[in-house]
Amino acid sequence: MEENHKSDFRKSCIKRLEFSSRFSKLYKDKKTVKKLKRFIDRYKAKNILLYIPMGMEVDVLPLINNLRRERKNVYVPFMVEDSFKLVKYRLPLKTKRFGIKEPRNSFCIHKNIDLAIVPVVGIDGECKRIGFGRGMYDRFFYRLNYKPTVVFTQLTLCKTKETLTNQYDIQADYIITS
């Protein structure tokens, strides 16, 4: 796998997502969140990893609020060194490095997550994640001692048939887009 090719693919996906997020983002967000909610209900997930969305990612905040009302355990990433740990979603959110928002650090002991909903920039031919290039999700999942069901989500599918990822990159069990 040539790193330049992966980088070029990442850039083209980001352009596509930025363009997509300027037009019909609200519609695509609602449609994707509805699909995610149906999936969570069908899967009967109780402990769910979600994320605090950035501009071009699916806005899952309404889903987070809905799941919390249903008394589901919603966890989000809290950056620690080269990866992250799971913390319960709580307000207020604080903007950290890379413009990522996160709740305050909490030391709650979480249960194993049943389901991980992960934002992607692109997907390669092996259904592996192309992210922003920092590897935080890859390191997080590599260090877990169990395998939750992984769902990739993005506003507009950006996929290539080529293999661009490495052995340690995370792979989707399901992909949900608008």
C-alpha cells in the first residue's frame, strides 16, 4: 500500500464530504441518524460508543440525546496521548486539540461497548476505515481485549475498491450512510 495513494484518496473524500455538507446536510443527517437508530434498536445495543461530530461528519447529537432518554449508556472518545478512552457523554463540552469537542474527563468504569458507531472519511476495498490520519480509533480498537460490532457512518459514501489500509486499521461490520 502506497501512503501517497491513501493520502490522495483521503483528500478527495474530504473534498467530497465538504461539498456534500454544504448542500442537503440537514436532510442527510436526519436520514442517516434514522437508519442508525433503527440499527441500534434492532441490535438491542445498551452500551454504545458514539462521537461528537465535526462539520463534515454525520450530526449524531440528536441520536445521543434520544439514546440517553432511553437510558442507554452512551460513551464518547476522550483523547489521551495517542488514542482515547471512553467517557460517558455529559455536558458541557469543551473544544480540545484538532477542534474536537469532548466532555470533561470522568473516571467512571464503563461496561464493554456492544456497538461502536465510528465516523469515517473514506472506506477502502476491505471495508477498512480511512480517517483523518491520526490513527486514534485504530489504536483504541487494537488495545481493546474484545471486539464490539463496528458501524462506519458518513454523509456520503466515499469508497474505493483498492486496498489502502494496513493490517491494524479497523474494519466495519456495517456501513450506514444517507
